[in-house]
Amino acid sequence: RGTSSQRCFLLASARLEAFSEAISEELTPLGTVDGPTLASLGCKHPISGRRVPLLLAEHVTATSGSGLVHTAPAHGAEDYEVGLAHSLSSVCPVDAAGKFTAELPEAAPFEGLEVLGDGQLRVLESLSSRGALLSCAPYAHRYPYDWRAKTPIIMRTTPQWFADLSPLRAAALDALNDVAMIPASGRVRLRAFVNSRTEWCLSRQRVWGVPLPAFHHVETGETLLTDESVAHVQDIFAKKGSDAWWELPGVE
């Protein structure tokens, strides 16, 4: 409990001193509770007010923060695994342009704002106005950047295209015999890789490179991918190159 504000806080015991310093208030311990007991409880989301569960996760440490973290299954591998284990929704409230959407009640107030721009500032303002922001300070940490664009990468769940390797495996393994591998040991590794995989992810979240010849309805999201549509794209690429995908209007 804060000695001046009398507010009560839930945090890892190992973070008591650091947390007290971060919020500039002396704290008095009131008691302890173990993790499994907390895992049976829930808390109120600071923006939407909906109930969210308290969960146990091995990747959370007591080396920084309060010992409790926000979990977003749509925005990171570890959070996604926690979400799968506890049947959490992986709805992603961020679109392909890196802007908030209204798909979740927490994100709706920030719809259209860039996540890495004005959006994060508005989120901080929203938390502060509700008395839910205890401290805000710069924090240096490792973060993935796109090697080509030199910009931060936003992790998010998205639908993917996969190829069934079952009818392709034999031909792929035969083709490896005609490939000069340097070093030669790479052939064994690649053969084992092809043998063990049942599918291969074809899609990549990039705005460059050779595209997948699939079209999506703007409003419904319905996909158009038929033998006829693929043949049409092949014909255009043969005449105008793959840049035609970006240069021509969709109707063509």
C-alpha cells in the first residue's frame, strides 16, 4: 500500500523497491499471495472495463516492471502460446497499415491512429486520464527491425497461405539431387526439412517481392483464387513483368 495515496498495488515481492522508486512513493507490504491463487482471479481492463483473467506464464520475470505484464495473443509468439493454452482470442486490432482498428473495445477509441505514432501517445493519455498510468519512462530494449525498410516491425496475427507438401514432396526431394550444395552437408539438412514438413507457408507480410496471385473483396474479405485468375496473372507477368501487380488497377 502507498503510504501517501493509500492505494493498494499487486506486484512481485522482488520488485517492491524498484516499483516504489518508479512511482515516487513509499510502499508498505500488506501480505503475500501465491501465483496459483492469483490465476483463479480476474481484473478490470483499464480502458474498456471488461473482465480479463490473471494467468501464469513462464516467460514473465521479476527483473523489471511490476512482475505482471499485459498479454496480447495477437502480437507476439510468447503471448500467442499463452493465449492458446488458455483459449484466449487472438483477434488483431491492428491493420496492414499499422493502424488501430475497432475490432476490440480497447482499440476502438484509437481507430485510424498509427500504432507506432500518435496511437501510442493517445493510449498513454487515455490511461493517465483514468488514473491507471502510474509511471512512464523511456526503456531501451532489443526490438526487431525490417532489414530493408529500416523500420520497426509490428508483430500481429494474420491469415496465411500454406502449400500442402504431400503431392510435392517426392518431386522436391528428386530435384535436390540436381542442386550443387555448398557445403554438401546442407543437402542432408534440407532433405530432412522437406521430409518432416507437411505444409509450407508461402505468404510474407511484405510490400515488395513476387506477390501471391490472390484477390480479396474490399468489404467482405472473400478471396478470389482460381485457375482462370492465376492464368490471367501469369499472362500479364509474361508481358509486363511482376511489377504489373503494383502498377495496374485491380480490375485489370
